[in-house]
Amino acid sequence: MAARAGAPADPFVAIAVAEDQRRVKDGELVSFLSAPDPAVRARAALALGRIQDSTSIQPLIPVAADPAFEPRREAVFALGQIALAHPGSPTLAPARPALDAALNAPDTTTVDLAIEALGKLGDKASTRRVASYLNSPSALLRGDAALALWRLADSTAIDGLIDHVDDPDAEVRWRVIYALEKVTAPDRIVLRVAQRLDDPEWLTRAYSARTLGRQKSTRATAYVLQLLDDPEGAVVVNAIRALQQIADSSGSFTLRALTTALKHPHPYVRVTAATALADRFAWARSDDGAKSNAVDSLLSHLRDPDAATRGACVHALASQGKLGQGNARGMLHDPSIVTQVATLQALPLLGERDALPLILPRLARDVPLAVRVAAAEALGALKARSAVSELRAALADSATLYVAAAAGALADLDDKASVPALTEAYARRARDADADARISIHDALEKLRTRAYADSLERVYPATNTRPASESDFTALPTARGAILHTNLGDIEWAFDRNEAPQTVKNFVRLADRGYFNGTTFHRVVPNFVIQDGDPTGTGSGGPGYTIRCEYNRLRYDSGMVGMALSGKDTGGSQWFITQSPQMHLNGRYTIFAHVTRGMDLVRNIVQGDHVVRVEILR
């Protein structure tokens, strides 16, 4: 096919431009799949995989058998990415034979990518073939076969997985145990996985706890309780979460164990224990002594040095009817916004009579934005019809994120009379709103009116905040090689993955060079999962006022990978996260653009409220 009129002469630039513009139907990208240069074919396949248009499947199938390594690998990866975007679609049917054939490729990388793609495809007809790779001499293939079986979630794979719980390679063991969480068979899984609780690799112990919890069987309780004494905090965190999932209310052992965990030296364990204590399962059949000790401990930890733990204790006490208005009022004046926000999120549990007088003053303009947003959201959770006038007034506020929170609250209240005001707010602010705010207002209108109505507004007031790219953006790779995050705790250094995500790297560097990240707070910390930053508003919904395209790539979310946070595809802007442990379910769903090279000890100890002092770009 001939190039489009005015198209760049450089095929790599032309592909990058078409990818950025999400152009498939004009056929230009597909035409590059037959280019004489294998590097061009590979780049075109990657672009189609990022766009994830199901009409690209047929053109990619021949490239999945390309005689050159890189086009073959990128086409196989692309087929898996398209499958992720269209789960269960009949249009995926032609992909499976092509991926099966790719398992016969002469290079291990292609075989590995084909195993991964078959997992993403989700066709259980592939289970037997994928499971056969559990017996491969390659630890890489054994481990990724386990991850593919996790995606397939087929009970017929249980025999093969159980047979490899004791794999000699630790990286394979924890992946096999992780895969078993998707199969509910406690009679077979609990005892077998429990035999790995003393594994020398902490990841194996952590995923063992997770899988035992997913079995939701009380026969696992005693095993999980043992892990609360594990020397690795991440293992204890997973054990506490497992106890929540098992929800064994047969006695006081769990409640006493969680109360003891509140004294753990690591804040991640304390906040997870406090969060678990908000669940009623631990209190159900516990004796009065255990309940009294738990309440006393939660009250004492309202003075915990960790802000997130204080907030979680507020929620736990409120859930048990033990917070009291006096304590609630005091926690709303906590020195940390993290605790104030958590308190507001817990207040609806007190009921409208007690909660409303505490929430309404937090709507005032001189209150920090994150607190105002939480207050508006709390009114929605409270179903406070008496606050409708305050919420409608908020729709005229200058802070779009606050407007979005008020819109969501009015939707929670099912206040259809607010539709005209919401429509006006959408027309006035949607074009300059961050993606999260725009989506929130749209969703409120959809809930109160109809999806067709909300979508019609989208057509009248289309988004104009995708960062425009010019041809010059695609002519060279970023020159920056990495960054140092100078935090209040010390330095975290990462190296950019410039080849895999060049536009995402350039975006981060542009923002960092203008000081955008200086002083931003780690607003989201999920123990043994991620730490997240990049939002100057501290709400978790802020951004630079524009969005960038996702650059999905073949990198995988091991510990210390840096990814772009999203509210949906192509909604990244400035928020980023670092994984504290492997997070395989994120693979192919969030752009990886860097990896930590120094400071992982800090990554695993940062708490909510810690902050980035400044970002130094390494060139």
C-alpha cells in the first residue's frame, strides 16, 4: 500500500505517528507489516498491539511466523495484548492457532511470549498445551507457564501445578503457588501449599499465604496464623489479608492475633491489621476479653506514628460502633491530611445525625482540597439528602476535582433534579478537566440520566486534553538516562526504559524539569503492592491537565518497576507507581517506563504522607 499523502519519509516515525493517532482503518500500519526491513515489521506489530484493535488480528498472524526473531516476537506479544482488550470476543478465535504454532519457534523468547499470550487469550482449550511447559528444562518457561495458567484459571491444571509446588527454582515455586489461588480446591491445595510456609524465599511464603486465603477455607486458619510471626513484613501483610478472606469466626484466636499485630514494628503490618479489624468476622464469636483488648489497642493507636495506621484505626473503631463523636472530631484535626481523609471516609458509619455536623465544615474553601473532596464523597456515602444544596453549590467551584466529587455524591443520592446543574458543570469544566474528574462527572450524569445522554455531552464537548504530539517527538529517543527521587527518607534512583516507552519517559522528564514533582506526596501506599505519587493535589485524581498514550511493552512487573497510573487506557498524565513486589496481573495493562536501581529498601518502607523533595534527572 502506498504511504499516505504527507506521511513522514522515515517509516519508524510514520509508525509512531499512526500509533499516537490510533489509526488502523486507513491501512498504513498494516502495510508496514510486509516491509522488507524486519525492524519496521516489528515496530508496526508493536504499534498494533498497543492500539489493541481486533481487526489487526488477521494481518498479525503471518508475522507471528516471521522468519526474523523480532517481528515474530512483537506479533505474538501484540496478539496477546489484543486479547487482553477483548476478553471472550469471538474475533479472537484465529489467534489461538497462530499462538499454538509459535510454541514451536526455535527461540525461547518467542515460545515464552506465546505462552504468555495464550494465557491472555483466556481459551481453556490451551490449558493442556500450556501446562506441558511446567515440565520444561527452562525455569523461565516453567514460571511463565504457571502465570499463564493463573490467567486461564482452569481446574484441570491443578495436578500439574501441585506437582511443581516444590520446584527447585524459587522463581518457579512462587509462580506455581500464585497460579493455584485461582483454583478453589481446599482439600487438595491447603496442605500442599502449607508445606512451603518455611520456604527460604520470602516471595514463596508470601504467595503461599495469599493462596491459602483465596481458598477461603477455615482449615487454612491455623497455618496462616503461624505466618504472623514471619520475619518478613510483606509475608505478615499477606497473612493478615488471608485471614480476612478466610473469615473464620469460630473463636477469639484471630481477633487476638490481629490485636497483637497492631504492635508490629513495621507500619505496613500495623495498617493492614487495623484494616482487617474493621471487618466483623474477627469479632463475631470472640470473647468479651478479646473484644475489649482490641478496642483498647485501636484507641491507643489513634496516636500511632504512622498516619495511615491512625486512619485505619478510626475506621475499625467506627465499624464496631466504638469511635464516638469526640474521637472523630479530634481525628479531623490530626496533623496529617492522610488521617483527616481516612476519618472522613469512616464518618458515614456513625450515621447522619452524628456525622453530618462533622462533615459539612470540611466543605469550606479554606480547607485543603483533598479534605474537601473526601468530605463531598462522604456526604454521598452517607446518603445525606439534607446536604443536596451544599453539593449543588459545589458544582460551581473553581476546583474541578471538588466538582467531580460533588457530582459523584449527587449521583449516590440519586438526585435527578441536579442533572441541569451537572450538565452545566460538564459543559464548563470538562474540556480542561483531568481524566479522573472528567470521567467522574460523566459517570454521574450517566447514573442520573442515561448513558446515551452522558455520551451525547461527550460528543458536544469532546476531550481536548490529550497532549498533542508532533513528528519531531518521534525522531529521537529520550536523552535522559534516569532519575533520582530525593525523598524525605532518602534517595530512590531509577533507570529509564527509553527504548520501550520513549514518549512516557519524555513526558516524565518534561514535568520533572519544570519542578512538577517537587513536594508531591505519596498519596497511595498499598503494602506489598505499590507506592504511588505524581499528583500535586494529593487526592489521587489530579494530573497535568492532559493525558498521554499508553506504551505497552514486553517488560514485566517485577519488584521495583515504575509504571504509569491510569483510570483507563490512554489516561496517563503524571501519576506513577513503583511495585514493591512482583505484580504479574499488571503486565501489559500499564506502561512500564523505568526500573529502580538503588533504594528498594526505601520503596518498601515509604508510608502514606511521605513526599518527594525534588526530582533530579540524570543525563
